[in-house]
Amino acid sequence: ATTSAPWVPRTCVWELTLACNCNCIHCGSSAGTARTSELTTPEALALINELQSLGCESITLSGGEQLLRVDWPKLSHAIRAAGIRLEMITNGLCVEAQADAIEQAGFFGVTFSVDGPAAVHDSLRGVKGGLEQLMRGARALKDRRVRIGAVTQINKRNLDRLDEVHDILVAHEFDGWQLQLTMPQGRARLH
């Protein structure tokens, strides 16, 4: 007789790398530089197989910024080939340049971190022009019929600007919006 596991990891958020091209003051992972011990491509592919065997139904690639990892397309295709729904949370800075590869990977949806109108967003993320670059990436995916969403880390700097964030997202035709409280972890603990 077969025994089933008492639980199934239906969803997995995978911090694929700690490398990041932002310097967010509210980053819970203190991302910036890749870990020296990040999974190799063969190890990551083996993990995908293990997640499939456990019954995982959805994997969300996260980071750092996973689009900085050169093997993300290979891993994404392996996730889809395993019959697992593929999603991503991104800071959006690399999306415009990689829009074709993102479309080809078959993401169910791509979620962009949008933390306020330009001055607030760029200040929180440490990248001048970051929101504008993110929106170009979002438009590139929208033009390719990739579903896009946004997530906003609520904190003291943007709490009174959420109406503006809403208006930005509606104007750029985002398909959904998730709000999260910023937790005192990583660099966020210092601020």
C-alpha cells in the first residue's frame, strides 16, 4: 500500500540568487552579492525534480534578482517541463532587455516590485530612474501578452502614497496588486 505524505508543498517561492542590481533599504534578504554557495545548475535542476516528486504545483522565482542568474531560462523551462506553474517576482530592471526570453519561458505571471511614485520608489530601491525602467519592462511584457502584477512593500515612506501607486498601476494596465507589510529583517531592520 502506498502512503501519501501528510502535506504537499503546493507553492514554493525560490530565492534563486542573492545577487541584485538594486540596493533596497527595505530588503529583507540584504541582497546585493550572490552567495558563494548558491546551487549550481545541476543542483537546481535536481531540486526542481524533487519539488515535482513532492507534488509542488507552483514555483515563484525570486531573489535578489533572479534575472541576473545566467541559467534562469534553463531552470524556468525545466519547471514548466515538470508541469509546475512558473511565476516570478522581479525588481524589473532587467525585464525590458530579457522580455523575449521571459515570454518564451512560459510564465503564468510576472510580479513587479512597485513601492511608490518615482521619487519614493527610486529612493527606497537605490536606483535613479528605476521605476521608469521597471515600467518599460512591464510594457514589454504586456505587449507580449504576459500577465503582469505588482507587489508593494508598505512602509512609512509610502503609506500615504498608495492611492498614487494604484493610479500608476491602473494607467500601466497591471493585472493585479498585492500589498505586504515590510518586516524588520535584513536591511529593513536597520531602517
